[in-house]
Amino acid sequence: MEHWNSTLGSGFLLTGILKDSGSPELLCATISALYLMALTSNGLLLLVITKDVRLHVPMYLLLGQLSLMDLLFTSVVTPKALVDFLRSEPTISFGGCALQMFLALSLGGAEDLLLAFMAYDRYVAICHPLNYMVLVSPRVCWLMVATSWVLPSLSALGHTLYTMHYPFCMSRKIRHLLCEIPPLLKLACADTSRYQLMVYVTGVTFLLLPLSVIVTSYTLILFTVLHMPSNEGRQKALVTCSSHLTVVGMFYGAATFMYVLPSSLHSPKQDNISAVFYTIVTPALNPLIYSLRNKEVMGAVRRFLGKYILPTQSTF
């Protein structure tokens, strides 16, 4: 089969999910609304946590990092998908595809680890409150943040370089929302079986191991909550845990389907739906679930709006 040379300015056709859907205009409007929601909520939350000194504690530092990751993650994918929908030939250059893959892998992996660290933070706060400032000190918190950024970035760099070194066939149509490893390997004109095993091992490391930490942490939290004397406190904690686990389940479930399940169980439509969940849906929902239902955060939002936004509007 004939190959094409990526050094001559060739690129890929990134068809995405919008072109193949039954109602592309409705889907485009929905994705646009979710993107605007993610930009607004995550941007506001990041500003509030940065400005309000009362939120400069480990729990909200981790939440701020989650908002930053969500903001960047969805911006790597969604604007390109929406612009491609409006173009007759949605192309992406070889370098652009490599860059998008690196950023998506880095940010997705960073969020995987950060969600596990956040679950550990909640476990310590609820189950061992007296030791909280020792087990989750500012130094430990910054170490968790640095680990969440550095390890996935190194892994993403290696996977991006290795994936893009393959010779690709003349058929360069990627039927996917973004440049990711599984759909690109389908275009490779070489044996990729060993590398697919490496991708599987990486997927287990960055998905299933953090997920096991999350499940263990919330299980221990639930055992502690069930022994609370207050019914109101017990119900509040159960609602919070269930909402957190719902979002975690959507993110990890979709990502696990993409990177852990065998490629024989995949189809372009299923892969696109999974990608939409972890790149568009969860970044829009995370602020609502994790932060904006929190009384301290909502109080900080009201103070921020009252100080920086409302006085400006009242001058007109």
C-alpha cells in the first residue's frame, strides 16, 4: 500500500463527529453551549480561587487546578471541531495533529491523577480530620499538583513521538473528534500490535490505578459517613459523594473505553461519543458538581462579583 510523506506539508482529514451525525446543526449548537458553559464556569472558578485568600487551602488549590485542566483540555479539542464543521475540508497538519495529541494526552492524564488526589484529600478531611494539615500539608498538596502535571506530560511526549513516527497510508481520513492514538494507529502501514500493548499498559496505569484510589477513598468515606450521628450531615455527604462519583464515572468510563478496551470492540461512532464525554461534557459539568454547589465557593463567587463586576455595571 502506498505511503504519504508527512514532511511535504501533507496532513490528515479530521472528520470528527459532527459530519456523521443525523442532526449536525443541533449537535453543533449543543457542543457550543457546553463549551461556553465550560469556559464561563471554569474561568470564573479559577479567578475566584486565585483572588479570594480564604480559598487558599489545599482543597481549593486542587479544585483550581482541575478548573485549569478542564479549561485547557476542552479548548484543545472543541474550537477545532466547531471550525472544522464549518469548513468543506476539515484538515489538520501533521504537526498540528501531533501537538493536539500531546496536549490532549497530557491534560487527560493530568486530570486522571488529579481526581485521584482530590479523592484522597476528601478521604483525609472526612476520615482523619485531626491529621489533615499533616497528611495534606501545603508542601504535599503542591507535590500532588506537580506530579499531576509532570508525569502525564512525559508519558504524552513519548507516546506522541512514537505514534507519529509510523508510516501512514494514503487514506488519511481520521474519523474521530481529535488526533488520538487509537484512530491514528488504524491508518498506520506497519505492525502496531506491540505498541498497542504499550498503550494498554499506559491506559491501565493512568486510568485504572487512579480509579481504584478514587473508589477506595469514597468507599472509606461512605463507611465513615454512615456512622455519623446527624441524619442531615449523612444525607449531605451521600449526595456529595454520589455526584462526585457520577462525574468520575463518566470521565473514567469514556476514557477507559478508548484506551483500555481492545480495538476490536471499538467503532468510530462509539469512539467519538466517548471522546465527547471526556473532552467536552465533563469539563462543563465538573465546576457545577465539585465547586459551585459548595457554600464557601458560592460565597466567594458572590464576593468576587460584588467587588469586580457589579460596581462596574452600576456606573453605566
